[in-house]
Amino acid sequence: DVQMTQSPSSLSASVGDRVTITCRASQDIRNELGWYQQKPGKAPKRLIYAASSLESGVPSRFSGSGSGTEFTLTITSLQPEDFATYYCLQHYNYPPLTFGGGTKVEIK
Amino acid sequence: QVQLVQSGAEVKKPGASVKVSCKASGYTFTSYDINWVRQATGQGLEWMGWMNPKSGKTGRGQRFQGRVTMTSNTDTSTAYMELSSLTSEDTAVYYCVRVVGSIDYWGQGTLVTVSS
């Protein structure tokens, strides 16, 4: 099964900062990766699908890039509502599905 | 609009079983897989298994082999996940999710607490 290594596990940032989160796959997963945002007490919400496609209604400050084994979620100009935990999810050769370990974005 | 509405919170004793329901609406239930994902308090997301409502075929993650049963009722567009031989380590929020490529819709989650 594909393993996903997400980094960092947490970070502190200020409003207006640029934030980058990385996921590395244990094998080539093409572009079969999504990014999710989860706020406390809520179900995750998809931000990015197919590695770089923005979900409808998601602000354009969120972007995804990468293919193969290395993927990045970038938030340009972090906003107060962006403080949350972010997860990557691979679906290459589904099933199974594999999540990254998560990145908690906290206020500096 | 697509909705997945799950059953309410449960408290179970160690060794018992729990059955969580997930009622789908806003789309053709038999067109897409339903998967189950869980999250222990303060922890990450863990995939449990999948079910195809049209064929009835299912599959489970290795950690859940022999302990999780996934079923559905196509007449009511409802999926079910039953987890047996519960221990305290099964205390978590359980989510049903729709899979179209990746996960596009999530249920609201069901908290299952295992406590003596």
C-alpha cells in the first residue's frame, strides 16, 4: 500500500504569511491526491483535487502542485479562518485510501 | 445537494458492537462507493474500508479485518458500518464518506465512546 508522509506536523504563522505543506508518497501516485481542511469539531472539507484543481467555492489563495511522489499545498496570505488542520489523501489504485498525518496551522 | 446524515452518538462497553448508519440524499446512492473513516480525539484520519452499494462488494483495511461489517439498504439509500469486539482504542468519531475518485462528501461524524 502507498504510504503518505506529511510535513511539517505543525507550524505557527501570522495572518498574511505564505504557508507551504508537503506530502510525499512512497511510490508514484501520478496526480491522484487531494488536500483537505479540518476545523475543530467539524468534518474535513476538500480544498484541492487531482493534486492541483481548486474545489468550487474555495478561495484562490489555496493552491496545490506536484505529481508523482511530491505534492505541495500553498496558502498565500494566510487568513484568520485558515487556522485549521490540513490533510493530504491519496487514492491511487483505490482501494485503499491513505491519509497524510496532518499539519496543524496555528496562530503565531 | 448531496448530504450524508449519520446516526447519533453511542456509548458502548468493551467487547460490545456498534452499528452506525449513514443516510445519503441528493444523488443516486448506487452510483458511488461509500467508505468509512475514523478519527480518535486529537489524532489523524484513518481509513477503515469501502463498500459498493450497487454490487454489495466490500473491503477493509488490514487493521479492521474480521471486525468491521459494511452493508447498505438501497431502498432507503442508507449505508451501515458495524464494528465488533470494541476496546477503548475504538473510541473515535466515525465518518461515512462518498468516494468519487477521492472523497468529495463527508457525513457529520458519529462519536463512539467505549467505556466500562
